[in-house]
Amino acid sequence: MGEAALAEKEQALGDVKQAKERLWEEVLARRKVIEQQKERVKQVKEELEREEGVLEGMVREYTAAQVRHNEMVVEIQELAEEVTLLAKKAAPAQRQKSALQHVSDEMLAVWDEVTAKMDPSLDLATSDPRRLLDILRSQGRSEVECVCFLNCWEATYRPHGPRR
């Protein structure tokens, strides 16, 4: 074995060492990349766990809001039923109120008509109701008109009720 063969072997051994070093550097670089990726996976996992917690909280809030909404819907339905019942009960009273308003309007119309035709010297505040009744009858007023007028007269001049 000559020097050339020995030099070749040494060259081959040097090439193998360099290849080994390059491979080792590549292994170390890949390990570093793997470690960085592991760290990134860990961070992403933590981030996902936090977001999962946030989402679970949002689901709980949504569920609670849905329960409150459903309770309010039931309450609104109950109130609507109550309003319907009250409206049914109030309808006759409303009709009665309308009828009373009509009668009241008619009474006031009679009052206005009769007072417009009364003697201006007559003091209604101090007049005796029997005298007023006689005046009304002498004018040819009906009993209904007389009653209407006297009711208005009492409401106007005797606000604490009629004297007995």
C-alpha cells in the first residue's frame, strides 16, 4: 500500500468525518426545529384551552340567557292571558261608561239650554230646588229634563251632595 492509497484513505476518512459532521449539524438543526415546533404546539394547545374556556363561558351565558328568554316568554304569555281576561271583564264596564257619558252629555245639554232661557235675575246658587222645578214645569219641560237639570244644579251648587 502506497502513499497514494494511504492518502486516498485519509481523504476518504476526512470526507466521511465531514459528512458525519454535516449530518450531525443537520440532526441538531432538525432537533432545534422540532423543539421550536413542540413549543409552538404547546402554545397553540394552551391558546386553544383558553379559547375553549371562553367558549364554554359563552355557551353558559347563552344557555342562561335562553332560559331567561323562555321564562320571559312564559311570563308575557301569562300577562297576555290576564290582559285578555281583563279586557273581557272591562268590555261591559266600558260600554256602561260610554252610556253614562252619553247620558251625562245629554244632561249637560239640557242644563245649558235651560240656563240660557232662565231669567237672568234668578240666582241659581241660592234658589230653592222646588221653585226651580216649578219654573221648569211652567216652561213645559218634561220630567226627564227636570231631573237632568236638577241633577246638574245639585252637582254645581251642592257639591257635597243634596240636602235632605
